Amino acid sequence: MRLPAILHPLARRSVALLWGGLALSAVGDQLFNVVLGWLAVSIFGTNAGLIPAIQAAVMLATALLVGRVADSIAHRAAMISADLLRAAVLGLTVALWLALGQPPAWMLVACVLALAIGNAFFRPALMALVPSLASTAELPATNALIDTTERIARLLGPGLIGMLGAALALVHFVTMDVATFLISATAVALLPRGPAVEPRVGRQSLWESLARGFVAVRRDPLLSLVLSVSGIINGAWYTAYFIGLPLMLVQGGVAGGIGAFGTVISAYGVTNLITTLIVGSRQVSTRPGRMIFGGNLFLGNGMVLLGMAGWVLPTHSLLMGFVGAALLSAIGGPMQDITVATLRQTVLKRSDIAAGTRAFVVVNQAGLLLALLASPLLFDVIGVAQTVVLCGVSVLVVCAVGLFRFGR
């Protein structure tokens, strides 16, 4: 029986090993993200964006400043160090939580800082490592496989909380995240040493390290436009699903608490995963602009429907309305993410891939930070559901611009 194209790269031991570690780590991340999001809403209400805003600010600063350091060390070493840092800080949080009965506020901030710094090192190194593990023809499938780790996690992580939230203390979901980071670090350490030598970047000034990724990306018109608007999309998506959604669940009186939140995010994960399998089985797209901004069309419409559900539906229909909107929104993510990752790896020089990926991290986190800082005011002035609708409309505007320029 012939395997689907997306599974072909798993025949390589290095890809299979990396995928397994990333998959478990991604599930742990989703567990922690849902727990953190729920705690933030419970404590801060409409100001719940404070914690992720701190995380976005740290990721932004780290991505801007680590270029000289990150480019001077091996990608494997950067990934292992990032995993061990996150495991250590989260492990300390678990210990203090168990000893004190609740996590200290400063420890939650420390977790956010460690996760942000770790992500800023890990993701660019991972994207730069992938071309040395797979052939050019296999890049879409390999990127899709890596993408499935987050999609599967978005399905399984919140689903686990939905099933176990009433029986298992929240602290133990964080314990699971610690274990997954250690497994991920072990998987990266066990990757076979191939003959390819990682490209090195010579000595560069702080400004050169800041600008190199942006300069490389701007040489390609499509990548340049996607970079310019990615902050808008990321900020709108996070605000709608990780702040607006739990607020609408609480304000709407939906039963189930964090379990209901996990159910909606798991529904998002279902179509996320299905679309990833479909997109990952395709060859390198000959019309990447249409694929990327077509994905935004699904995402934006789903977010508009999410806000409309919270705006007009009665309490007994809210959860089903949110699930339906999430199923539609989730189609768009893989269409953009896999295509953009492959585009970076095929258009940019090998030595510029990590820097180009960091440029996207910078813009994404800047957009997220601005959205999180603005969201409390918008929630209070125009309402939570209305703000979610506005987030969806902003994505649709981006979609229209992109399809006009590159969709034909």
C-alpha cells in the first residue's frame, strides 16, 4: 500500500526522530497555554492580555537581539538549550505550586519569560535545520509534518484538559509540559550527524544582525508582503481565540469552564490537522500567493462567525456556535504556514533562513503585542464579541489585498 506523500519524509530516521520529539513537546505547550490563558482570564478579566503581552514583548526583544549569538552556534545546540531552559523554569514552577498551593505571580512571569526566550531561539534554528534533513522535493511534506505537531497538539492538548480538567489538578498539566520539553531535547540530541555543515555567518554588528533577515525577505515580493501583514493576522487570531473566546464563554454562562474552552480549541485542531495532511501531500505550490491569502479567507470568515456567535446566540447554542466557527477558521492556518515555510527555505539562501524566520518572529510578536495592549480598551468600549468580529474583518482586509496582488 502506497503511503500518503506527507508521510514519505518519515522514512528518514532523522525526520522521524525530530517529529516525535516535536509532537510531544507541542502537546505539552498546548496544555500550558490553555492553563495559562484560563488563569489569566480568571484573574484579570478583560485585562487578561497582560501575561501574553509580556511574553510577546520578551519574544520580540529576544528575536531582535539574539541574532549575533544564535547565528554563531549550531542549530542543534540552540534547540537543545532552549528546551532545557524551558523545562527547568517550568519544573521550578511546579515545585513552588505544589509547595505553596498556587503558583506565585512572579513565577508565572518567569515562565512566560523562559518560554518566550526559548521559542525565539528554537523556531529559527528548527527551520534552518530542516533543509539539511530533507530534499527540496520533500520540503513541503517535511514542513507539513512539523506543522502537524502543533495541529495534533491543538487537538489533543485542550482535549486532554477537557477530559481530565475535573479530575486532575492544573499543576499536573504543567508537569506534563516539563516532561515533553525533556523528551524534545533528547530527540534533537539523538539526531544523526549528517555530512552537511551548517552555514556559518561571519562577525556582524548588532544592526547587521537585526537587519539581515528583513533584507533577505524583502528581496522576494510575496514574502515581503506576507511579512508586512503577518503581525496583523497573528495579533487578531490570538486576541480572538485565546482572550476573546474564553471571555465570551464566561460572560455567556457556558457550562464546563476550562473544559468548554478546551473543547472549542480541540475542534479547531480537527480541521487544522486535516488541512495540514492535505496541503502537505501537495507538491511545492506554483501559486503560493493564492494558497497563502486563500487561507486567510477561511481564517477571517471563521473569526467573524466566532464573534457573531458570541454576539447573537443564546447560551444553550453558544458552544456549538463557537465549535462551528473554529472548524472553519482552522482551515486557513496550514494553507499559509506550510506555504510560507517552504517559500522561505527555497527562496532564501541557506545561511539566511534562520535570520528570515526571526524576521517573521519579530513582526508576529510586534503585532501580537500591539493587539494585546489594545484589546482591553476595545473589549470595554465596543464589547468582547464585537472586538472578535473586528479581528476577523482585519484578516479579511489583508486577504483582499494579498489576493489582489498575488492571487491571479
